Amino acid sequence: MKQKAFLDPEVLAGIKNLVVRARTVVEGALVGEHVSPFRGGSIEFAQHRPYTPGDELRYIDWRLLARTDQLHVKQFEVTTNLRAYLLVDASGSMAYPESASLSKYSYASLLASALAYVLIQQSDAVSLCTNEPDGVRYLPPRSQIAYLKQILSLLDQHAPQGEEGVMALVRHVQDRVSHRSLIILMSDFFVDLDQLNQRIKYLRGRGHDLMVFQVIHPDEVAFPFQRFYEFHCMETPETLTADGRSIRDHYLEAFQEHQDKLKDIMRQAGVDFTSVTTDQPPDRVLARHLNQPHRAQKLRKMY
Amino acid sequence: MNLFSWTFLAPAALVGFMGIAIPVYLHLRHKPRAVPLKFAAFEFLLRARRKQKRRFRVEQWILMALRAGVLALLAMIFAQPFRDELFQTNSSLNRRPYIVVLDNSLSMLAGQPTCFDEARNTVRDHLKQRDRTAPTALLAASDPELHLASQTASSVEQVLDAVKVTTRRVTLDAAYQRALQLLEDSEWTHATIQIFSDGTRSAWRELPPQPPEGVEVIYTSLRQGPFKNIGITRVSQPQGFDAGELDITLANGSANTSDFIISVVSENEQLTHQLRLDRFQDTTHRFKLSDSSQKITVRVPSDDFALDNQVNFAPDQQSKTRILVVDGDPSPTRRNSESFFFEHALNLHRKENTSIDIETISVNGLKSADLSEYDAICLLNVSTPPTEQLAQLVSVPAGILISMGERMDFDAWNPFLLQLGLEVFEAKRFDRPQAVEISVGDHPLFEGMPIADLELYAQGIGIQAYRLMSVGRSNFSIPLSLFDGSPLLVAKELEGRRYVLWTSTMDLGWTDFPLQPGYLPIVRKITDYLSFKDAKAQSDTLPVDDALRLGLMDQLVLQEAQEGYADVPVTGPIPGIYTRRDSQNAQLTHLVIDPAELDFRPIKDQVEGSPASAMEELGFKEFSRLDLAPNLLWWLFGFVLIETWIAGRLSLKWGSR
């Protein structure tokens, strides 16, 4: 069996045009046996496919059953009223690393772009919400192809900075979304988890579907620093001087506590949670996430 | 090892120079300033730091304690601490000339084990540590020359057991002087003299001179802690009192006040008495037993020095002193006779059972008297000498008093007196009383007489008339004379007899002299002298050393040794009860320990107001002074090493702080 090749994030980062990058990711994610999880209810017939257990009985083509004595279900072209809100954290911490390598924000942008591409291609309305130094930048949901370019352009040009992060985005969006919608959060979630838990529960209580991508850098997981550092906080002026080796164990312990608590919150809220590091191929991440049976079932139920 | 002009006693310590590599390494290893790094997960770093700070604080406390310790050690090193330890010969001294001065006086037998045994064991240990041929000498206090033939460690060790305690009164003075002389003769330089003593003041007759340059004197006191010693220093019979009476002298040789019970035990009787004696004090108590036993035992509770806790005493059973008084001018009225006052002076305050027996007769009574029965014959104002009777006087010793009064015919007396070298002239009278010049000199007649009594005599006599005497070349002593030197009383011992001529003034014109307080002690002293009381007392109870000094030991035969000497190897006369070979009346002599040996007053107390003891003042070392600074330097080195290690480790962990 041929080894499947995934896209190197670094290589993707070298692609200047975010549209191209998004399409590349999407194509990589949906190639082969992958089926779009967003393919749902429609008024225009598209094709038949063999029945598989779990398919709703109302979509069985009874006539074809009579003719062929085989069970097939009907599939329809998408004409959806899905509204997806992309909340991309652009706080200062997302700028890590500031070196030439792929930052967490770049990686989150890539994922967000790919998702926006998929959704708009399916005529779903996509909204973008991200941080700006003086507040929150919000693009309302639209489903036009041309709108995709505007979304991607905003993501591409934006530089992460400031203290306000994903919490500000959630606060901004929660009162503006009236219908049940898909809310996709992309952040490193280095925030107060108790407050985040309240927001997540609130959104879930409003019936929204949540996809949560935690984007972190491998350095934050492994803490490979072996020298003296004057650590500067990327959101506040705070500094801390420490020896990387001596503080590593305590850091990893604190980090793991945070991660465990975050996963626990997401699990209790019934949220699709994916923690990715920026060295993972984004198409692979996307594919793994979108093709979860769980995700597909939920989408079908919704539409 | 020499470096420039420095000498190192412990060159191995120079290995420590390798430690210089540590700061050099740390210097080279030292990290530059912290690398600035923007980091997103800053919150976790803060949490990590909070956890890490707890450990950091502990390390900082340790570091602070170490640094405080370094400073404390530095301060102590500059203060040059030292500790005094008992002297021990060691490898660096095992070739150095070493002279042991060993106190072998009786007081060294105090303690259990005794100071003497401990001293010998210590010396033996020291000798074993020394090179066998190292120059060594042993000087015993009793006889410094005895073991000087042995001058190596091995030979001294062989003769060490031959040194024994002596009962003689010995001090360390001669042995110490001999040690210094030995050093000078042997040209031993940089020598060590170690003096082993019980640490008492009585171990020295006088403070020794300072040691010369290069000679180290170690004064080792074997006495550990204060001794408790109540000792019986003397048991004697009081003169002129009952035979059953005893004077017991006790001494507290320890530094604490002691309560104790003394028991006096005879064959049929036992007396006990509770006594308290202050530190280093002595006291004499008189005990009276109802019977006169052959042997009396005086006992005090046992203590650290056992040899003075019991004394056996044989009371003197000799007959009373018999005195014949010949009154040459008897008066029908008894109180007008000189003999009345004379006799009264001898008997005043004496009890019925007195040890003196006085018989008074007239001159005529002399013819029928047996003069050989008397210890003293007192011729008071006898007109002519009873030459024939005196010629029959065979008792030796015996004494004759010639009291010259008004009735004395000097022409009749002079032939007799000229045989003694004396001549008497007519009486001389003064217009007014003349003062008496008392020249007691060192004549035994007035020996032991209180000066107050002599002053009473001088004040009481108002001389108005006296007989002129010429002593010529007779070698008579003149214990009493007038202001111009004219003899009032002359005395001489000749061929076992004692003669006293006394111009008493009584009959040379009546005075109130016999009523004066000074009359009584003079009369008693004269009769004591004539009856050889002083000579008898000398042989009664006396210290061992006095018996040796007087040459009495050839005449003494031990009858009973004092308790405790049977198991003790000592040299010298054993204290106890002796008889004299030449004594006609089997007189007993009691030899006792020299009282100085019972005094355990430490020599350290001798210098008042000075923190140093008397020995230290003289440059003697009572201990080996151990310099502690080198030890502290090792501690300092260790502290600095640990501090450097921890500081370096913290520096690596925390960077510049």
C-alpha cells in the first residue's frame, strides 16, 4: 500500500496565496475515499449510493428497490442554510514563534481558510471573527464565492498581537448568532479555563455546534530550552529569567494540568476538540477531524 | 617542605591548591546573560516558578547558613582558639629529651586508684610511645640521684616499678633542680620535663624557678577533682594532766567543709563525737577516757586518703614527775614561806589526779631524803649547799634549781658553784625597781612559752635587790637578765643534769612578785626544764621526718604499725608505735605522718587575683595547649567548598541573581 503523503506545514507556509493554500489543504483532506461531512439534505437529486446501516430510511429510493431489489439511498445537491462562524484567536500568544517558522496564528489561519473554502464551496455562509488591537474584527456570514477572498485576505494580512484572545471573540459572537450555527474556535486556549468553560456551556446551551481546534507549538509541549532565558510574555510586559533545564519539569507539569483540564471541559460540553501542534500536516488534521463518524452524523442530523 | 622561607608542618594540605581549579572552572563555565525569548505559554512558566521558588528558598537558606558559618569560622580562626589537653608524647616528640620528675611523697597514695599508680602508668604509657633509645631520665622526689644511671626510655621503663612512695617528708624542689642540672650537664636542648604530682601546695617547699629557654615543663596533676580528706595529724597526752586525757589534732585537707564523727576507742570504752571542720582548717580537741588503757584507737571516717584515718596510740604510763622542794627559810606561817608560793604555782589549776607530785621539806629533811627518786630538786633560799646529798644524786636526767635569797651564804655556796664555773657575789640593791631585760634567745627553757607570759613576767617584776652572778667561762646561758645584762637566771645542762640559778628576789626584800601573773608560767617552765619535759615530749609524738632528722630511728623499735601500711609498698619509717632501745622506763614514741602531707590544698589557688595558676605564672604548662585553628581551617575549607558548589549549582540553575 502506498504511503500516504501529507502536506508539510512548512511547505504550505511557503505558499504566499492563502487561497491556494486553502485549496491545497482541502484537496489533500478530501482526496480518495473521503466524503464531505457537510453533504446533507437537498432539494435537487444528485446521485444514488448503496444503503449503509445508519442511513435514514426516508432517503431510501423505494422505486429503485422495487426494480433492482437493492437498497439505495438518494443524495441531493447541497442547498444549505448552514452558518459557520470562524473564530480565530489573534492574540499575542498566537504569534509564537516569531521566527521564520510557521506561527500558531499562521497554522490556525490555514485551517480556518481550508474550512472556509470547503464551506463556501458548499454554499454555506461563513463568518470570520478575529482580534484586532482595538477590538474585534467581525465579518458577517456570507456564502458568495467572492466573500471567501475577503475572509482569506483578512486572515492573511492580520498580525496577532495584544492580550485579547479567544474569550473576547466568543463574547463578541455569542450575542450576534441567533440561529443554531456551527462555531469553529481556533486558539491556543492559554486562557482562564473556568471562564472558558462558562462560555462553552453557554454556546452549547444555545444549540450551537462547536468545533474547537487548539493550536499549539511543539516548543510549548516539549519545552526544549536548555539555556538561560529571559522569557518575555507575548501579551503582557512581564518577563521571567530562568534556566530552561531547571524549570522544565515544573513547566511541563503545569502545562499538562492545563491540557487535561481543557480536554475535560470540552468532553463534558460535548465539543469536538482537537489539539494540534503546528508541525502536524494541516490536511491530515483536517481530514481526521472532518471524517469522524461522529462529525458526519451530527451534521446530517442538523441538516 | 620549604618554600622560600616558609616551612609547612602539613605539606599534604597543599593538595588543596587543586581547589583553585574550581573557581577557574566556574569562571569559564559561567553563562552569559540570559537569552531573551518571547514565549506564549508564559502563564505556565509563572506557575513553574512558583513551585520552583520553594526549593530555591531552601537552597538559599542553606547557602546563607554556610556563608554565616564561613564568617564565624574566620572570626574563630583569628581569635586563635586552643584547648588544653593532658600532655601526651607523640611522634613528633618521641626523640626529644624527656625527664620525668615523680612525686613519691605519701600524699600520692590518695585516691583510688592512687595518684602514684596513675602517675606510674602514665609515665609507662609515655615511655612506650617513645623511641627506645631516646634520652630519658627519671627523678624521684625522695632521691633524685637514685635512677640517674638509666637514661634511655627502655631502661627508665625497667626501673619505674622500683620507685616507691616514701613516708618521709619530701618535696619536688630538689628533684626539679636536679632535672635542670641534668639538662645542663647532658647538654640536652629543647627538652621536656614532666612533673607528676598530686597538685597540692605541699608538694613544693617553695615555688620553683622558671624553666630556661627551650625547656618545656609540663606540670601534671594526677588529682582529678577535689579530694575529701579528714586526717588525724597528731595524738598526744597533754602535759601535766590526767593520763586518760588525749589531745587529738585533726585537719581538713579538702576544699569543702566536712561534718564527720570521730571515735576514740579504748579497751573498755568508746567515745564518739560529731565535728565540723572548715576547708583546710585544723583543730585540736581534748578527749578524756575514764580509764587509762594500754592502747587507744582514734578513728575518723574513711575518705580519699586512707592512711590518716586511724591512729593507734599507747598512752604514756610513766609515773608522775616528782619534784622536791627544799625550803631554806621555812616560816611558822606557811604563807610567809617561798615554798608555799612555789608549790602553789606548780599546783594551781591542776586536778587531783595530776601528773606532778611535789614534796616540800626543810633543809634538815634533806639528810633523810632519797634524792634519786626526784626528777627535779628545787633549793629555795638554802643557806649552805647540801653538797653530800647532791653528790648522791644519781638519777639522770634530773635537775637542780638554786633559788638565791636573803639567807643564801655565798661564801659557802661558791665552792660548789665554782665546780660549775659560776660565782655568786653579795646582793645588790637599787633605789627603785629596775626593768628586766628578757633575752629568751633560743634557750629551751622558754621554748614554747607564749610571749604574753614573758611580757607579764617583765611587767610583774620590780627588781629592788638581786645576787650578783658571774658566769665566767662556764657556758651557762642567761635566759633572763637585767637591763644592763646582769644575769637574773642562768641555766646549763651538764652530764645529764640541768642546773638553774635564779635570783628570784623573793627573799631579797619582800615583793609581790609571787602574786603576779608572770610568776606561775616562769616557775612551771623552770620545773619542766629541770625535769627534762621537753626532751620527753620530743620523743612522744613526732613526724617521721623529725625522727629521721634527730637520728632517733636507730633507737626506735617498731611495736605496732599504723593501720593501712601492710599492703602499701613504701620506703622509710612506718608510722606507728615505737619503743626506744635506750629508754630505762620503756617510753613509747609515736611516729606520725607529716601534717603537710595531709594538706590537699591545690597549688592552683596560690595566686590570688590572677586567672593563671601559680604553675602557669611560672611558665609551667599544666596541659598541652592544642591549637585549634588548623582544625578550623579544614572546616573553613570544607564550608567554602560546599558553599562554592551550591552557589555554582544555583548559578547554573538560576543564572545571575
